[in-house]
Amino acid sequence: MAAGRKRKSGVRRSASGKSRGEPEDVVRAVALAYRAKEITAAGIGDFIAREARHRDRRAAHPLADPLNGFTLGLLRQRNKASREDPTGITETQYDAGEKWANLCRQHAMIMGYSLGSARSPSLTLTPPGQPCVKEPDEAVILEVRRQWSDCYRTLMDTGVALRCGIKVALICWDVCVNSRSIKHMNTDDFGNLRAGLNALARVLKLRR
């Protein structure tokens, strides 16, 4: 008779012996290891190491900084590491990207479609689900739809002004909403992203 699968060690188990998943510290270690690779790929490993040396030893693990967990945050870290880096983004640009991403999520919830892996800010509608959250009131709905339309329009207008069509809107969507990996971005992508974030900052009335 064939031997059964070897019992996995290092997992939490119930009284009956059933696995209850990996211990939190193991999961966290794996997540931080993956994040370390992303930081290295982003070219800010030395900066993060320097930051760590200046931290209180009792502070959280430097890799646990929320900015290190997604593309927009990593680009903000690049700017903090070197303001001369043309691939980094300023605090205002970062705030614009974050605010727009949250606006996109609100718009999706209100309009009843899934963000999924959509590549275009045109956002093809899908049949609405049955959300269990309380629906926002009419004033909030109108404001979200107005802001979303204003942002969409300015991204498209910026692309026209730069003679690159919908590329500005696409890269802003890919980075801010889908957290596209930095290693899949080129020089034009970084330039179009910054232009789009600057346009969003103006529409969203963020300080510069």
C-alpha cells in the first residue's frame, strides 16, 4: 500500500489534529521575504537598509512599512531615496494616486461592476452582485460619480495633450488600481504615470 502524504510540520492544528493553517509568524516571514525581493527589484534596498539603521530597535520590521507593499508605495520610496530619480513620485503624486484608486473602488461598488483585472478605465460593466454593505446615500453617489468622471476626463485629456492616446489613463489604472510591477514598466510608463498623477492632483485639489 502506498504511503500517505507526509504530515506537514509547523502548522497549527485543532484538538482532532486537523490543520488550521500556517502559524502567523511563518506567514509573515514568507510575506516579508517576498516583499524583500520586490524592494530589491525596485532598486531601493540600500535606502530601506539605511532607514532601518535609523529606526528604534523596538520599531516594526522595516520591510513591514505599508509603502513597501504595493507599486505606488515603492515609487514613493524611490523618490524619498533620491529626489533626482525620474522614476519616483512625490508625496502629492502618491496622494493623488491613492485617492483616485479609492475613488475607482467606490465607483465600482456603486455602479455594480467588478474591478477584476480590467485593463482600461472604460470599465466594462458586469452584472451587479448582491452586496451586503449599506448603500451610500444619493448625495454620496452623485459626488463619487462626478469626481470619477472628472478624473477620467482629465486623464484622457492629458493623454491627448502628450500625443500618447489612452496610455496615460492606462498606466495610472495599472499602477494605482492593479499595482502593476515596476519591472514591467518602461521609461515612457514612468513619464506618463507622473503626468497622469499631476493631472489627478489638480482635479482632486491636492496641494503641490
